Amino acid sequence: MKQSPPKSLKQLFLNYFWITVGAFLASLAIRMFFLPNNLIDGGVVGVSMILVRLLGEKYVPVFITLLNIPFIYLAYRFIRRSVVISMTIAIALFAFFVAISAPLPSFDADILEVVVVGGGILGVGLGLIIRNGGCTDGTEILALIINRKKGFTVGQVILFINIFIFSAYALIFLDWHIALRSLMAYVVAFKMMDIVIAGLEELKSVLIMSSKPQETQQLIMHELGLGLTVIKGKGGFSGENKDLLFVIVDRLDLSQLKDIVLSEDPNAFMAIENLHEVAYGRSVQTVSKKRKRKRAKKKTA
């Protein structure tokens, strides 16, 4: 079992605070939207909700806890201790909030509103939990282990498991409508979860190949206030040594970056890719903020 570097008390407090908020929101979605309308989530929570429909709603926190215990053990064996601790706390909080929220009224509305609103709240809750290192669904742990052992991606494993769960739900209750509605709610939750984890800010990585790398570099740094990395390269056909410029930019500055590069070198080549997240140290963040302030002053001047 791998050890992760220790976190500060402040970071731990913030992580567990947002895990608590996420568990609360996810429990509201389950109690007010999913259970009253016979919808299920994917993974272990989905299996728990199938059993709950067969045996009674009062057992939902029990099944959520018991069915996740084997996956907690797998996390302990094959991943690392911090995941086990965060996962155990997240599952305990989620089960606790599901138990105490039983008296809450159901959300009475059109099924489309239930799917969209309920799925959105569930996605935000689960996204907050995952973003802060927690987990309420053991299938994600299983998917990580299979990914390491067999090479299948985490997304492929989770998709296969959930297709099996939704299909089983339809066959058990002989109703494909509830399975399809549950699948739609799962898709909404998945997209909202992705937004919470990755954020709305779209970052781009740009690799620039120019015949005027020094001039282009100075323009990017002084006009846009962006940092960049110079990568030593070599032409495949010509064999000439070339400097490649690597820049990370948000989507609002991307158009201006392209204009600046092409105005300096109309024959420049740019490869642009989407980024979900960029992690950097405090000193880099401080420099970036100072450059943005300088750039803002230039625009207002």
C-alpha cells in the first residue's frame, strides 16, 4: 500500500468540509428525487437502490455501507491509506445523511425535471466528494485496480458495470422506462460531476513552431503576460535545430495569442489541445497574478 505525502490541517479541514457538503447534497438527490421516482444511480449505490426497492427504503443506508466494505478493503490492499480514510468517511457521511433525510418530502414534478434537477444535484455532490479525495462508490476502486492489472480504462470498466446494473434493473422489474430514465439521470449526474471536478475554466496548451522563436517569445510574454517554456527541437526533414514554444492559455486569451503569433510569423504552426486542469506551485501562481495585473493596467492605460 502506497503512502501519500501528509497534508496540512487546513487542507484536511477543507477537504473533509467539502466532502461533508457533497455527501449532504448527494443524499438529498437520492431521497427527494431518485427513490420517490424509482430511479437508481450507477455502481454500488445503484445496486443498493435495487435491493431497497425489493426490501424497503429503510435499508438504503445499510446497503450503501455494507456493499462498499469489500471495496474499502480493496482500496487498502491495492491503492493507499489516504484513499481508504477519505472513502470511509465519505461513505459514512453519505449513509448518515441518507438515513436522517428520510422525512424529507419528495420532489413532485415532471419526470424530465426530476431527471435533470435530481441528476444535477447528485453530480454536484459526488463531484465535491471526488474533487476532495473521497469516494462513495466502490466500483471506482474496482475500476482503478482493473486498469492497473488488465489495461482497460477506468471509464470502460465503470461503463460496463453500469450498463449491467441498469439492464438488471429493467429485467428485475420488467420496465425499461425506469432503466432509461435512470440512465438519463446518471448521464446528467456524470456531466455535472465532471464540471465540478474539472471546472468551467477551459485551459488550452499551445505548441508553437516559428521561424522567429525569440521575437514571438518576447511578444507573448510582454503583450499577454504569459509564461512559456522553450523546448529544444529538431526538424524532421531539414535536420535544423529549432526552438518550440509551449504555452498554457485560457480560452479568452487564445484568439489574441494566435493573432500575435501569426502577425509576427505568418507561417508559424500552432498545435492546440484542451486541458482539464493545471497544477502549479505558489510561486508560479504569484507570478501569473502579477503579470495579469500588469496586463490589465496596460489595457486601461
